[in-house]
Amino acid sequence: MYRLIAILFIFFIASSCAKKEVEYEPVKSIDAYALYQEAFKAFEKGDYYYAEKKFSEAELNFNIVEYSAKSALMASYSLYGINFYAEALLNLDRYLKKYPGDPRSSMYAHYLIAIIHYEQISDEKKDLKPLIDADKKIDFFLKKYPNTDYAIDLKFKKDLIQNQLAAKELYIAKYYIEIQKWVAAINRLKVIVNKYDKTVFIEEALHRLVEIHYHIGLEQEAKKYAKILGYNYNSSEWFEQSYKVFNNDYKIVKKVKQIKDDSFFKKIIEKIK
């Protein structure tokens, strides 16, 4: 019985190893240009999900590095288009490492990285990290590509970021003032004075420093900040508030905004109708 099993086993192996004629079908080559065109059409229609898929396929099938790089960049932009920020950033990082040759495309990749970080910014009461990350990425771009159209856009966005960073510091400072953590509040306000002095929050920050120092008995320090406020912003409401700190009898007169006579504009509108 064992001999029979052995013979059958040998026969099975011999049969398996026997040469058989295998028919091979030629693999059709993939047209990378057609893939790119298909991806671009989807991109123009706003179907970014499908576009990203096709751009990625085109990248793998192009024999020319320049076209592969362009496909990779368009795939990143498609991911950005559907708010897949993390995936877009990973793809852009890969792109910059894999295709460092084209300086213009690299510039656009860095611009897109900065924009993605900027668009993830929330208000000043929430996480500070996206603000700091966006600020760093914009600084990098402005240093590397200062004289470009993209730089003009990012300079404007940087100003907004600076204001939001200052707003965040002021928000925290006010919280410390509320719970009477004077040193912590002073430190936050000094950040605004030293780093964000070109923002709209500098006047209030100086006034709060006047208030706190006067309240804790450091009158000379309070006067120092009042002088800075008066020298630079003597027509502001915050200077008036600081002046009242030292002069209790001073009354702040509320300025009433003059209502414009819009009858002239109403006449023009009527004529247009």
C-alpha cells in the first residue's frame, strides 16, 4: 500500500512538472498622455478625487521626468481641492524630494504648502500651532522667492497671521487679568509689544500694561507704557483710557459717528433703475 502511494505521488509530481504550452498575451502599453488629459478634464470639472487618481497614474507611466513631476504636482493640487490637507502635504513633500530639478514648479509647491497651512488656521481662541506653522512656511517662501506674484499674496496673508497671533496673545492676557495672574498677563502683553507692534492690537496691549502696573503699585512702569502709547497713538481711545488711569476725574467723551446724507446716492440709484 505504501509502495502504491509512493508511485502515485511520484506520478503526480512528474505530471505537474511536465512542460505545457502556455499562451502569452502581449501587455498593452498605457498611454500616459491620455491619462493626463483625462485627469485634467476631470480637474476642470471640479472632480478632484478622480483627477488625483488619474494624475497619480500618469506620473507612474510617463517616461519623461518633467511630465511625471507635473503630474505629481497636479495630483497634490487635486488633493488640496478636496481638502485632503494632510495627504496633499505628504505628496508635496515627496514631490520636492523626488523632483528637485524644476525651480518654478518647486516654487509653486512651496506656495501651495504655505496656502494649505494658512487655510487650516482657526480663530484666536483655538489651537495656536496652525498659526505658527503657517507663519513659518510663509516666511520660508518670502525669503526664497521674494520678488514673485505669489510673494505679494503671501505678504498680505502674513499680515493677517500676525494680527491673529497678536489676538491670541491678547486673549490669553485678558484671561490672566481676569484671574489676577499679573506676571503671566504682563509677559503675554510684552510679546505683543515686542513682536507684533505693527498689528491693530498694540494700542490695547500698551493700555493693559499701564492698567496692570498701576494696579500693582508700579507707577513708574505704568507711566513708561503710557508715554509710549501717548507718543505713538495719542489720538486713540486707548490713550484716553490710560490717561484716565492717572486722572480719575477725566471724563471720556464718546464720539458719535456722523450719519451721512445718502439722499444723493438714492437719486443715482433711482436713475439707474
